[in-house]
Amino acid sequence: MKKAIAILLCALMLVTVAACRKAPEKPAETPAAPVPDSETETVPAPDPDAEAEPLPVPVTESKEPTVPISGGWQVAESVEMTDGLRAIFDKALDGLLGVSYVPVACLGTQIVAGTNYCFLAQATVVYPDAKPKFVLVYIYEDLEGNAQILNFADMPVIPNEFEGIEPISDEETLEGGWAYAESYEITPEIEDRFGKALTDYGYLAVYKPVANLGTQVVAGLNRCLLVQFTERIPEALPQYKLMYVYEKPDGGAEMLDVLDFDFGALCTYGA
């Protein structure tokens, strides 16, 4: 009997020990890579021999300076009438009768199949006591050196009415209207008055008077000057202005008006 009990106890102990043992952990399975089928889209490997796609080029706004002249005309850096320019002017006007033209300045050029020129000239009808006026003479020189007139245009002088300074209208003493200047030259006196009138303008640009165009008698004198104007900024290109100066009786001066002058807009080809 004791032997049977002992055998039973031993069996129970074996069962308990077996239940307490921990089962070994099953290692985690690594997921298999998906196998593409006919409906699965695949990305091809890059071709090492293929050309690289170019990078986009950024578009930036041009900073090139511009000249506010119509029709591709360019302002001349120097208005001086050289021997070569005078020869072109004389060749084009050769044989023209009835009016005498004196070239004052070459204002600019336009490159075509050859070159167009714009000259400022003093024109005087050929008859006694005729008074001169100023005109723009447009000339075409071809690639072989032949020159011909494109057209003429009157040089504008009379501005809008000024405020505060009225012309004297007593015809018995002084003439109240504008008149073309008899001489286009910039005298030392004119240059001095012009300099005084630039007190509030000189820091903006460099001003070079080109021609004395006209006057108006007031209590003093109003004067119209053609001026080459270049802003004080890098790469600025010259322009033209019509500048109106009031020359005071006491020797002082002030600026009345400053107007843009676009000589290209006055050229009507073949007119």
C-alpha cells in the first residue's frame, strides 16, 4: 500500500514539473518581399547612360537701362558736329534751294540698313530780313555712303502757360510772345543763369545745355534751352529735356518748367 502511494506521488510530481516548463519562443517570421504580378506597377532602375534632365533656368527681370526715345532711336553720347557728320548733312541737303540750313547738333541715330540721323539745325528762308527758326532734319545714309533727306520737323519751343510769371503784352515797349533765338550758342551769361536755376536740380543729374532755342520777354526774360540730361545712377543713358529758365532782372534765375523731349516721335518717314 505504501509503495502504491509513493508511485502516485512521484507521478504527480512529474506532471507538475512538466506543466511548469516554459515552451520555447517561436522566432518571428520575416515578411517576404511582395512578388509583383502583371497588375503591379514597377519603377525601372535609372539608366546610367541617360542624359541628366537640365535644371530650370530662373527668369529675372532685365536691369538693362532704357532710353525713352521712340522707334529705336538712340541719343548721341556727344552732340558735337564732327567733320564726318557735317559731310553727311551737306550731302543730303546739296541742291536744296530757298532755305539755308546750319547744322547745330547731331541729336541721335537709328540703325537700319544703314543709319538714320537726327540733326538740330537753324533754318533761314533766303530773303531779306528773314528770321531763323529751329528744325529737326532727319537724314538716311545707306551702306554705300549715299545720303538723302527723310523729313523735316519744327522744333517745339513754346511750352504750356506758366503760372505766376505773365509775359508783358504792351506791344509798344516789349514783345510778349515767344520767338526763336537768333543765335543757338550757349554764351557764358546763359550758362551762368542756367547754373543758378539748377539749384534744386543739380544733385539729380548732369545737365549739359546744347542749344539756346527761344526767348519770351517778361519782367526779365524766359528762355528755352535744349539740354542733354544724364541721371546720376550707374549705366544711365543720356536723354534730352526742354528746360525753361526765368532770368530775373536782378541777375538771379529760377527753373520754370522741365519737359521731356522725344525727337524720335517727331520723325514721320517720307513726309
